[in-house]
Amino acid sequence: MVQFIRKRTKNAKNDILSGLTVALALVPEAVAFAFVAGVEPLVGLYAAFMIGLITAAFGGRPGMISGATGALAVVMVSLVADGNKMGAPEENLGLYYLFATVI
């Protein structure tokens, strides 16, 4: 157990700086893709945070989409549109549909 902890904290400074760099680079990207998807920018930020949190918790792979990228924005547009068709316009079900899909 001690070896595991030492191995994981060996590069703590580099890991923290890498995480901050990725997080700061993700903010404008998440806002831009929220506009592409037709949702509010805050929704894009929440989605990016949730995707990052889930990927960090369960581990990612090099080829895995783990952020607000072009591939996700294209899917988000259709999800929000399909969700909005399900109910009244004031209910805004597209966002709930998108949130459930991200989780």
C-alpha cells in the first residue's frame, strides 16, 4: 500500500499542473461547443466537468472522447432537439435528456 501511494504521489506537481492546463484549455472549448449544440454556455461547462469527472473516476483510454469535442457537439445537437420534441417548450426537456445521456 505504501508503494502504491509513493508511486501515485511521485509526480504530484506535474499532475496538478497538467490538470490545471487541461481545465483552463477546456473552458473556451466547452463554451464554444455549447453554442454549436444550441444550449447555454453554462450547460457546456457543466457537461465538460461531468465528463471529466467520470473519466477521472473510471479511467480513460488514449482514444476515448473525454471532453466537449466536435464529435460530442454533433451528438448534443440531436439530443437536445429530440428531447425538446418530447414535451412542452417551456419544460426544456432537451437539457434533461442531454444531462442523463452525459451521465
